[in-house]
Amino acid sequence: MFSLSCRICFIIIVTMTNYNDETDTKIIKQSIKENLDKNENIILYYNQLIVTVIEEYDFYEIIKYAVFYCYDMSITGLNKRNSSKLFIKSILSYSPLRLRGFNLMDIVCEPNKGYGTALMKALLKYIENYNIEYIDGFLSPVDTADKSHKQRLLHFYSKFGFEIDEHNRIKKIFEKIPKTLDFTPK
């Protein structure tokens, strides 16, 4: 048993140079809101890019996953078929039951257009609402087969503070959580 929930209520970052007026911002917010599914929330609005999120919660009201959609209003409008996506899944601790982090499952977007950056900025803004320890994931073999593509991915993740190890695992640890001390003998 689960319910779709809208815990994030319209966090909007407006950094557009053309729309500094408060009235224009309200009109933009309202027109976007009218065109979105009722379960979507806007979490980033930057130039012509809008990032929304749909969340799913479990029986205990702990988030199971979230899907972020990036719409390029200059090209596609609010069309999910043409949108870029970022998908995260929750990582739980069962004793006690709590959210520990998120696993970054996939980012699907056209390269070198800024869509991945907008999605990642939205994700990092979104997780400020959760007291999590980390985000992790893996670069897939498809991503690492082409060396130039792998270099672009390494640059992309490192600019957001992710570390990438020799096994192509990516991880970002958040400093606000106190780290446990390691008392094992050396």
C-alpha cells in the first residue's frame, strides 16, 4: 500500500534575466502549474529549463523513489516524451527504520545541452529536505565503453562533488551527518 505524495510544495528558483518582475514570476508559476500532472512539483526553474519531481512513498511514509523530469521550454514545452529524466531510489536503514541515502539509478538526457546539470542541481536542492548521509551509484559499462564519454561523465560528477573510484562507483557524502569513528585496530 502506498500513496503518491507531494511533500515539496513548489520550491522554485527563478534566475531568469528576462523575468525579474514579481508579477511575471507569478504568471510563469501559474501557467506551469496548470500544465503539470497533479502529482508533480516544480523544484527548479532556470532560464528555459524546468525540473519537476514525482515522488512515491511506502506504507510507513518513507520515500521509495523519485523521478525528476527536465523540460526545455524553448523546444518541447511540457511533453514527457521529450523530457530528460533522473531517477533515484531510497536506501533505508532498518534498525531503526530511516532514510540513509539515495541511489542514483539513471540520468537520461541529450548530452551537452545543460539538462543533466539542471537535473543534478534540482536533485541536490531536493535532498536538502532530507537528513541523508550520501548519494551513490555506478557508471554503467555502456557509459564507460567510450573513453571520451567516460571523461565527460567524470567531469560532470566531479563538478558536483562526487567521488568516482576505480570500479566506476560514484558517491557523494554529506558533511552535515557526523561520521562514525572507526575504532578497529590498525
